Amino acid sequence: MAKFLNTSGVSYHLEELIKGTKERLVLISPYLQFSERIKEHIINLRIQQRDIRIIYRETKLRSEDINWLDCQIGVRTSICKNLHAKCYINENEAIITSMNLYEFSQQNNNEMGIYITKDQDLELYNSTLEEVERLLRISEETRVTVKKVTENTPSKGESRKTEIKLSNSKPAEKKNGFCIRTGVSIPFNIERPMCFEAFKSWNKFGDPNYAEKFCHFSGEQSYGETCISRPVLKQNWKKAKELHSL
């Protein structure tokens, strides 16, 4: 039978739901701000190659969280316009709640929710899963990056701006390359094919053969065929050697 949750109950069961995922996790929340504990659980699931999907509302994501998500290979994000629902579900449990996946909400707001298990409420769980699948279908899966504005540096007292935009890979120009984890533009250097934030994330485990997302030369998706030890796609290697005198 479904269980009522107060604020602390939602926070507790949400963390347990994420931590206990064995196959697939879907997080639906208009607002995202990941606590360190939630980040640790998601990283652990990613390492175990769990299927992780996150749906949020367009432009409602902080630059820090976008940069962190960009470094999480295998975590798929989607934008759903006018999203207001908050639901968290794995292969066995679901939470429908008023709480966003937002650290402030968990610490300061008065929230409530309903906890559902597949074993005890199969019909309710399946109805929830059906709606989650619908939201996944209508949402636009995308990769977002943050580009800091460096031109016309704001004067003292003026707020610093960031531009959040969809990333469209472009052919590399001489001396330009792309981070193999995030796709952002960086100097071309096969010895350092990652931006600093991505390298910090990679350096926690330091696996030179860990599959990455993009080609360091062209910026195109590599679908796991690039890594620190092989940052350039095979079909681009000849052109990269010619252009960069390798």
C-alpha cells in the first residue's frame, strides 16, 4: 500500500531509491540542484553502468550543475517544457512528491509525497511508470553546455553573465580542439584532451581507457570510441595529424 511521506520522509526515501537502483533510474524535477550525497550516488550508479535519465525544465538549471552533468557519461538528460511534476522512479519503487530535486527544498521547504512499491502497489506503480514513459517520449533529449562570456567583460558591480545553449559541434580549426567528455572548445592537445572540470572528474579514477563522448579533433559524438589514450576518432586521425603536425 502507498505510504505518505513528510519532508524528511521524502528526502530519506529519495536517497534510498537512488542508491538502491539496480537497472534504471528516472528523475523528474523542474528544478535541479544536486547535493554532494546525491552526486555520489549518481556517480556510483554511472560506474555500475545503470540507465539514468533526468528530465527537467528548460533554462532552470545552474551552470555548476550543467558542468557536473556534462562530465557524467551515460547520464541522459531531457528538457520538458512546462514541466511541473516531480517524480522519482526506479525498477521497484516510485515517489510522487511536491519536492524538487533541489537542495534548498530538501532543507528548508515543507514538502509531502507518496511512496509506492511495485510489489505492494503494482497497478499504481505501473500507472506512474506509464506517465513517466510518456514524459520521456515528449521530452527533448539534449546535451547542454555552459560558455562563460569573456567578450566585453562587465564593469565592476555589473553581474557576470553566462550563456546556456545547446551544443552544436563544428569542425575543428587549427589549434582548436574539443573536450572528449563535455564537447566544449579547448586547445588541441592530444596529451590533454579534456577541459579542467572534466579532468578533475576523470582523475578520481584515472582510467586512460574509460570511454568518452566526443572526438578531440572534430567535436563529433564518438559513442564511446574515444578515451584519454585515444582522444581522436580513427577516421579523423589522418586529418588531425596533417592539420596539427603530429
